[in-house]
Amino acid sequence: MRRPALVAAGCLLAASASLVGPAPAYAAGAPNVLPAVQQWIPGEGSYTFGPGSRIVVDDAYAGQLADPAATFADDLRSVAGVSVAVVTGTAQAVLDGDLYFTLGSTDTELGDEGYRLEVGPKTTASARTADGAFEASCTLVQLIHQSRTIPGGTVRDWPRYRERGLMVDNGRKYYTTRWLASHIRDRSYLKMNVFHWHLCDDQGFRIESSTHPEVVSMPHYTKQEIGDLLALARRYHVTVVPEIDMPAHMGALLANHPELKLVSASGAVNHSKIDLSKPAVYTFAADLVNEYLPLFPGAVWHVGADEYLTPDEYANYPQLQQYARTRYGAGASGPDTYLGFINYVDDLVKAQGHRLRIWNDGLWGGAKVSVNTDIEVEHWADAGMSPDQLAGRGQQILNANGDYLYYVLGTGWKPDPAAMYSSFRPGLFANARTLAEGDSQLRGAELAIWADAPYAESEGRVASGVSPALRVLAQLDWGSPKPATNYSDFSVLADAVGHTPGYSVDFRGRQLAVAANADGRLEAFALRSNGAVHTTWQTGVNGAWSGWLSLGGRDVRAPVVGANLDGRLELFVVGGDGVLCHKWQTSPNGTWGDWRSAGGTALSEDLVVARNADGRLQVFVVGGDGSLYTTWQSSPNGTWSNWQNLN
């Protein structure tokens, strides 16, 4: 992935800018939900959820609404702690306290996912499809989570964009099925409807294979586990888009297939890319695509197709040009071979009733071949064709703007939710390229979690780090009037809405460290929610505790403390950019100095400190690549060495 220079590396200190957008046209007193509703008309009275409340499904649509109603009942039980009966009946059978669901709405503006809520002593949810009824239930779950009583009124709500997504890089980093399931459900809770599953990369191929078991990495998911997650996604109205990345990022696939690797004219072997001039490559690709397409019921198949070769690199592989001229005629070039491969996979995918999607950066340079216009393009970088050029060709486009929507583990390349809330919109692409909001070719926007340093952040760290930006994106993708004029106020709303019922992710990691000062007084160090370190200490030996004092820092993690030979405490943390940072007392039992960087790259939260027999402190940490690294004081109380890899 290309890295734009967006975030300065460093430990800790700069705070996010407070970015304020124009005042939104949002109705006063509207329901406190996320994303905010499109329209709200206050009414009389209120609705109260209680032990006797029922979900009443219009018997004319019982078959279509049975699954959404059952899921709604389960979520209400998690939120309210009571079992809710699901019954069928007519509108006349609805009692006070009931929640009535029906289809057949003639309100065409609602589309497939919109709904209408009429909130009163009896609440009615009407929609055109089961998807819309499900979205109505998400709104009600959020409201009942906050209060059992909902003010009376009418909601009309619908999404502006068809796709509202999250991508997870599982090729580089293995996530537990519990983590994946929680994030599928949490996306649904926020009305995000796409889970893009990047299942392979150079570091791993994470799915069981019967046609090519030799390519499968450990750990990986069985097809049964995949099926269980897909069933959960269907239940929560989330479409899973699988990605098997080709013809680059294939290191794990090619580890046991050296005969398929791309080799330059000078004999240099590219271990992550396939040689598209070899017929066996096409058979290999077809085996994998045809094995997995039936497993995934969603309409879209993602083949990646990113970062194969730059314009200058094709000259190093003359076999690609020769293949192109043999297949496409005189004047064809190396890029034609690459573009032709994409069209080849498109034909495989269409044959089984799916649509193909690719990343955008390789779409340039063909002399004889253009990608098929039915191929959807996910646009992350200002390379290849621009969004307006793609739209002009009739290409459907999904925005994955790397300037705003990339979360890269172990680096400072992270989304800034305040900047997103103020400045981003789904029609704003990388390097300020644009499409008009509501352009018929624009499908929506997606946030991507990339694991370039897979061990640098735990599952919980990733979940907590990406959560604020995902809540902003949910709002922007839905496209309703913003419920707050600035991000600070929006975050209060987001905190009130919380996570999906039953959300099961360990956010915290290590939050606390304790050490004894030279005079015997204990001192405790704790992380606050913003990643700053605070400390408190005994005012006397065995005595009472002081108030909390901030030691600064931003987005740090995994605090550990060591005592220098002269008694000065030294505090170590991993910064948000994956660098080891430390500060120390200026004298034993004394005040604290400034933060300093001790170096390192993409360090994880697995961090310990110990003191050698001669009094020198030594730090050990697992790097983003999984190796164990260490650094030590060159003398007691002294400066620190360069890092050493112990693996």
C-alpha cells in the first residue's frame, strides 16, 4: 500500500485539530441514534417498552419478516434483559407497548433499506423490504438501549449510499471468529451493510482449501467457520465481500509454487507476484475462484489486482509484452497482459452470477485491452484512472480514500475522526479528487484496516482504535443531516449509542503499571481513554494517595516501569505510531522529565522491562513482524543501545 505523508511519526503529543463544519439542518428533539435519521416530525405522547411488550408481525408478511423479527427479539433481550414474544397479527391486534412491523409501503423514497416509524403508545415500523424493516429494528434497539421510553413522533429514514463498509485484512493478521462476529454485528447496529474480507496476502492464506491445500496458512478458518460467519452476516443483513488478492500480494500462495513466480530478465525472483505469461497461472487462479465462489453468496467477488507492477517495472519482464502480443496482436504491451488477466477473472465470476471488484491503482497503460466496464472499482489511491474517468466509462466506484479511511496497524497512518466529521464525504477521493454527492456511479465509502505490522496491535487495540472513525463513517455514508455541529458533540452521541448488544471485544489491553520509588512510596500509572498517562503516588511511605497527575502522551499503550540503579523511576510506553517512548524522574522520588523516543518500528503491546545484575535496565518487546527485540542501557542510568533482533 502506498503511504501518503499524512501523520508525522512521533510518540505522543499533538492533539487532533478541532474541526467544525457548517451547522446541520437537523430537527430539534430528533431521536438520539447513529446514524441520525433523515426526517423527524415530533408527535404526541410516547412509547414505553416494558415486560409485556410484544413484536407483532403483520401476518400478510410473516414469511418475509420472521427472521428480522427473531433477531430483533434477541437483541431486545440482550438490551433489556427480558424475553420478548414474537406473534403475527393485524394492525388491529396491536396493543399499547407493542412494536408492529409491516411491509408494503408505497413510499418510493425509502428504497430497499428505508423505513418509517410511527412512535406512540403503539409503535409501527413500515418498510418496502425486509432490509428496511431490519434497519427500523436497529433504530429501535438503539433507542431502547438508552431509555425504555421514546418520545412520540414520526421517522422517515433511508440511506443515501448503497454500500457502507468495513474492510479487514485477515491475510496478514489472524483475527478470532469472536472478534469478526462482533464487528459484523456492530457494523449492522450502525446500519453499515458490507464486510469486505481480505483473506490472503503475502503473510497468509486464511481459508481452508480442497483444491490447493498446500497454500493454506496456520492459523486459518475452516469452511464451516466461514459458513457460520456468513450465516451470522445474513441474519444481520450484512453482505460479505471476499477478497482473494491476485496477481500480486500472493506470497503465501506462491510459497509452494515457485514455478508460478514472476522472474525478471535478469533472473530476480518476485516472491509475491505471479507470472501472467504462464498458462498454469490461469488454471491456478480459476481453481481458487471456482472453489470459493459457491461458498460466498454475496453478489460481489474482489480479486484485489493492486500493486502488480509500476509503469517502469514492466520493462524488466519482457515475457509479459511477448504474451500480450501473441494474444492481443502487434502493438500490445505488458500492461495489456495484466488488464487481460482481470477480464479473465471477470469472466469466471460472471459465469457464476457474481460481479467483480478490483482496487484502482493498476488501471492505466493498456494499448489493446481495457478492463470490462461491468467491473466495479474500489478507489484508494490517486493512481490509474481518476474517479470521474471511471464514472465516465460507466464503472461503479466504491471510495476507500487512503487519505481519510486507512487504519494501518503499528503506524501513524490512522483515520482522524474529527477531520472526517468536518471534511470528508463519500464523494471525496484520495488527493482531493471528487465525484458529485449522489452520483449514480458512486456506491459509498469503506474504511480499511490493514495489518502491515500484524503483531503491533492486539485485537482489542484495533477495535478501540478504529471505533471512533467507523461511527463517523456510518453517519457520512448514511447521508442524513449531521446530528452535531462538531466532532466533540458527535462523539458524546456515539458514546450514548454504544455498541451492538452482546458486543464481545476486549478493548483494554494492559492499562496499569505500579512501581516503588527510591524512598519506598508506591506510584501507580494508568492510561486514560484518550491514551494519555496519569499517575498517583503515596504521599508518605505506607500512606494516603495523592490526586492524579497527567504525564501527557496521546494514543499510547502498554505502560511498564523500571527503577534505575540510582532509584529514579523510568516509564516506558508504545506510542500510537509503534515507537517505544520513555520518560524518567529527573531525580529519585522527583518530578518527571519530557517524553523521549527510544526508536523501534511497529512495536506491539507485549512489552516488559527488567534490570540486569549490574543495574542496567533492559526492555524486551515483540515487533510488528512477530520477532523479539531488545534494547538496553549502555551503562547504569545511562543512554540506550540500538535495537537487537533476538529471533
